[in-house]
Amino acid sequence: MATQTLFINSYSGLTGTLTIKTFAPGSDAVVDSAIASPGTNNPSQYSASFTDLPALRYLQVLYSDSDPVASSYINVLAVTDSYFPESVQDTPTSVPTGARTVTVTVSDGVNPLENATVRFTEGANTYTVTTDVTGVGTINLDDATYVVAVTKASYAYPGTTLLVDGDETPTYTMSAISVTLPVDPNQSTGTIRCYDEEGSVEMGATVSVQIQNGPGTAGLAYDSAVWTETSDINGDASFVGLVQGAVYRAYRGTETNETQYFEFQVPVGRSSFLITELVGA
């Protein structure tokens, strides 16, 4: 038997019984369900282990008790005797075993920021480190000039470079992002950050969503027209007024089609959330 571990990102500190359920596209039937747990180094990344999950495209949903709180659309691919979810794309392409010690500090200018991800890219190699409760993370790198990206939900950082030629102690200051919240308590604001092909935040990228299924509330009718937004200077595209509990398709690029899209469900009881990972032109 092959054991697979599926990952999904959400807000940290969730309570209740946490489970990840997998659904086949277009079906309300649960293919499989497993108990989920937060990561040790990244408590906003939840994982669950499955056994012999067939290679297929799934909608996976994280539940807190009976409430859906996050979702992502993934492909599970058969590779030798194991399976790997396509959505796990933040794994470093190389193991950081360099000769220099780089100690990063991330804050908002006043307070340290925990669980900020700092990425160092040099050529084809990318290395990542996550900050702890003091806003500090340590990584080993070789001498080189690295492109630095710092990411954390609800915060922005414009990017920079770092010359490593000895032990380094860089400090990065992130700016809090102001999110417009809907007036209707049954709606939510969904935000997604866009990056270009070189891994830098991208202004002017087009993202579209289109409702597929409502939350099942009798007496309401929803417009299925495509809703398009453009990313701002921080690379963020926001949709204010998504229906809680509804399922949407998300597209990136100037065209919507039936082959290159991802689906997500808007969390119930949350005024804002992060839209599932999306790939497109």
C-alpha cells in the first residue's frame, strides 16, 4: 500500500475536529476523508495521510468540525510506488547546505512576524526559511547574490536582493495589506497574490472567478457571469462579495476556458480568505 500526504493552506489556530475530505470533480460524494493536523514549522499548512488514493484530479476541502474553512483543486499523480499532490510546489528545489549562516528577521516595522516565508533564489535553485514566533529564521547558503521574496498572508513585501559573502543578518519589513470587507455578513472577500514567471509579485495580472454552485439557500439566484479583477502594486487581486459556501472556478489570464481552471469553495463564517493556488498565463 502507498501512503500519500495531502497539504492545504488555511488560517492557523483552527479548533475542533480537523479533517481533509477529497471530492471527485462535479461530485458531492466524499472519495476519502482523513484527520488533519497543522505543521510544526508552518501551523497554517495542514496535512492528512491517505492510503492508495487513486491518481485523479480532486477538490480537497479542510473542515473544522462540519464547517468548510479552506479548499484547493489538486492533481494526485502516480510516481513509482507513491503519490504526490500537484499542489505541493513550495518545496525548495535544493537543500540549503551552504557554508554561510544567514539569519533573517521579518517584522511589520514594530512587531515580529511569525510564519513569514523568505525565499532565496539563485539561478535554478530556490531555498526557503520560515520565521518563528520572534520573527527570526536561519538558513545556510553559499556565496552568491540571491533574489529575495518574503510572503505572508495579509502582508506585502516588494522584494530585494542579498549578497552573501559571509554570515549575514538581513532584516525585512513587510507592510500590512488593507482588505475591503463586504457589508453583507453572508459574503466574503477573497484575495490571491500574483507572481510573474521569474517569481516576482506582478502588477496588472488578470484573475477571474465564476460561480458554479451556490450554498444551497432557497429563494436566491446568482449571476454566473465571469467576474474579473486586476492585481495591484502588491500583486494582489481581491474579490469583495463572494458568496459564503458557494463554489467558484478561478482563472488566471485574459481568457477563460474549460481546461485551465481551479475550483474553490468560499469558507463559511469568514469575512476574508485566501483563494486557492492558481496557475495560468
